[in-house]
Amino acid sequence: MSEFEDVAGVSDVAEGHLLGVKLSDGEHVCVYNYKGTIGAVSDLCTHSEFYMSDGVLHRDGSLECMWHGARFDCRTGAPRRFPAIKPLPVYEVEIADGRIRVAPRTSVEPTSPEQP
């Protein structure tokens, strides 16, 4: 069973916003609030390692990296726009007592529907 880490309060991530956090193992995670659902993906763009939390969460659920405009699906990590071709790792999240808790990454990266 994964050990979840407390990373922020639910009130710290307003709807449509992003928050960069760092887990105790040094992993950088981007926490998002998409239409009231809290989730988390790697905070480093797979194209150029720019922080996704400095980007934008669009109304269609895509996260845009501000450096080169790569976009990813916030729920699956799948790339949605070039120059991204590798997906963002997705983290398991739980909400408890108004706090956001993130599990360390233990699974393989999600596969993109665009890749065979």
C-alpha cells in the first residue's frame, strides 16, 4: 500500500489553478483543480523539463507548458499537442480532512492514445 504525503490544503488550489509541490523523495508534482476534481501529475514537462505548475490549466482539461506550448491531458497525462510526445506521469491523490495527499509514483507512465 502506498504511503500518501500531505502536500497542501484543498483551499490552496482554486478551481482552474495549479500548484507545484515537492514530495519528500524529491519528486516535483503539479497539483491541479479541474472542475472541482483535485489531481496530480509530474511537474516537469516531458519535452523540456519546465515546471508544468507555471503553465495553464485550460477549460478542456489540458495542461499547457509555458515554455514551448506542449499540452497534456491533466487526468491521464497523455500528450495533446506537439512538441510533447511522451506522457506526464500521473500520481494517485486522496482528499482527507480538507487536505490533499499524494502517493509516491510507483507505477509506469501512462500510455498515450496517439502511440501504438
